[in-house]
Amino acid sequence: MLDTPNYKPLHQKYFKLMLVRRTVFSIILAAAVFVFYFINKEKEIPDFVFLASIIAVFLFVVLYISLTKTIFNRKKYLVHETYLSYKKGLLVRQMTMIPFSRIQHIEIDEGPIERYFKLSTLSIYTAGDSGKDLKISGLKKEKAQEIKELITAYIKDE
């Protein structure tokens, strides 16, 4: 029987961070609809168009926020002896596996909201590509640093 690796979930505070980001985006979206309506009121946009827009935004926001927990639960990572793997996705599931031997550069990033929640994003760059090959958000800073040190030690020993 094959040994199934145990993927680890992201830190629980990342779920709160996702909710904050999605709520702020939803408020901005709703405000944009209202502002658009009042700016264009003189151009006689029918009220039913505005009402349909409000209903569409409301349904989008409800769906967007209600799926947050499911999306959060689908994001998992695995640090193996020789590679790093990350799974994510709701409709389209994606798994990225990067051998330590291909890694060229590692960054730990923290935005202002991430700092508030004491979280970090680990960004992995590999040889031959111009962009980030793997980005894992929602790690405690200590865990991100631990993974970075583990990969760095592996690369130096190789």
C-alpha cells in the first residue's frame, strides 16, 4: 500500500485574514455599485437595472464569503525530506511539487494585514523561470522561517 503524505493545513488565523480581505473587497464592490448609480442617475438608468445590480452583487458576496472556509480547507502544504508540495483549488484543483534541488531563491513576505495576524507568505523561485513558482500564504512567521532554513540547509549540503 502506498504511503499517503500528511499535508498540513495553513494556520487558522489565515482563515480570518481571508475573511477580512473578502469582506473589504465586498464592501468596496457594493460601494462602487451605489456610487455608479448615483453618478449616472441623471442619465436615466432604469431602477430595475440598479436593483438587478444590487441583487447580483449581493448574491456574489454571499457566495464569495460563504466559500471562504472551503477554499481555506483545500489549501495545504507538505514539507518532505527532498521537496515542498502545495495543494489548493475549489473547482480546479492544483498540486505543485518543487524539489529542493531546483530552488534558487526563497523569500518570506509580510503585508500589513498579515503582520497584524502574525502570518507570512513563503515565496519559492526555481531555476529557469522568471516568476514565483510557489507561493504559500498563511504560515506563521516561525514556520515560514523554519521551512526556509530547512531548504537552505539541504541546498548547501547538496
